Amino acid sequence: MAEANTLVFGATGALGRHVLDALAARGISPETITAAGRNHTRLGELASAGFSTAAIDLSDSAAVAELVARHRDVVLISGRDPDRLAQHESVIEAAKNANARHVYYTSGVRADDVRFEINADHRATEEALIASGVPYTILRNTWYIENYAQSLAGPRFTGVLAAATGDAVVAAASRKDLAEALAVVVTTTGHDNVTYSLSGDTDFAYADIAKAMSVVLEREVTYQPVAPEELREILLNSGMDGELASFLVSLDETIAAGVFARVGNDLSRLLGRPTTSLVEGLTAQ
């Protein structure tokens, strides 16, 4: 078996699945890629597909260091754990100590803008990565189109997309597009110590998102802007617990502030094609 040279943390997640597919599509042999994650079922599927695999908890710094030391390139797909910053820093420290050739990190769009608390962990991870001295590429990912697919249930029955986002615009992109851009960077040269801001080609208003939902659901959907407290009441009345409802409301307020508006053409330039449309992204698997 060929030596595994590329380590992908977060490989069992939704973005990780597309990253592995994109790397393989660009000619990297699956057996030279180590897919690392916590989902044992998914790791078994990846092993059957020919990938090297590693079950790993990023909170185990010793295990992280041992795994990183066996690879040249490290792809760090940002986690979602409450302590993800410490986990990210553990990976970066391990890469530094192992003299890794390159670290690729999936950050968040506008991570350097201190107005957006949603990006605090991304900003701190970027700072740690740059300070480490390890050659890096940072890919600041925008909002996923697929996030709106998770919101189709309400409009399916009510015909209304309610959100506390005002007249905000979102240059959303599909996970597949963002994964393909990462694979392009991993498999080509000229990306050392570069930060890319990855947005979709179009700033979508929520009325545009409602229109795309209309196509997907085959029924008319309209956007209904609501005040944050009104949205919280809607969510609570649907049976959602208070903590999650408050989080989703704060997320809408962040969107309303413009964090996910378009920042340039880095994504389509890396892809060499236009980014995926809303309708296609909403129906993709």
C-alpha cells in the first residue's frame, strides 16, 4: 500500500465527504489520504472505498500529534465542538513540531472582522496558524446553500420563509464547490501563505432564497421578515428548546449584519467555472 501523505481532519463530516471525493477526482489516490474523524460507521465506509482511516478525538492532543507526525500535508476542516479552538491549536502545534509541509484550514468568511463574534474561533485559529511558521493556506468559507435545505420543512407546509435577517444578502455556496476549491489548492502550486475568501457568485436576498424554495418544493414560498424576538417566539412555539432558538435568532442577526455578503471571486476563480445555483444546491445530496 502507498504511504498516506495527506491527512484530512473532519473527514467524516458533511464537508469532509465532499473534500475526499474532490481530492480523489483530482488524481490523489485514496490510499494516500488518511481520513480522520469520530464517526466509526463513516470511517468503515471510507476504508471500504480505499481510503486510509483514523479514528480520532481532536481533544486527545497526544493522539493528534502522533497522527500528524506520519503525514506531510494536513487538511484541518474546522470543527463544531465548543472547545474547537483548543483542538485546532493542538493540530497546529503538532504540525509545527512535525515540520509538516503544509496546513490547509477551512475558516469562515470575514474571519478577520472583529465585529462578527461568530468568527472568533476562526480568527484565533488563523492567528495561531500564521504564527506557527508552518506553510499554510486559509480558505474562508461562506454560508452553505445546504443550510437552507435544512429549513425547507416549514415553508413546505406554510409557504413562508420567516427570518430575522431583514434585507440582508448572502453569497451562499454549495459544500461541493467549497470542497472542490480546497482540492484545487491542495493539488496545485502557488498557494503558500495565502488566504482565500470564498463566496458564491451572487448576493442572494432572502426573497431569492424563497423563490428557489418555490421551485424545489413546487409551491409558492414567500419571504417574511420578522423581528428577532418574534422569530424566537415562532421557534419556541414550534417546540424548539430555548437555547437552540436563541442561537438561531443570534445567527439571523449576524446574517443581517452582512457577514455572508459577497467578498470577491476567489471561489469561481479557483473552480474555473461559475458557482452552483441556489436551486441546484438545495437539491444536491
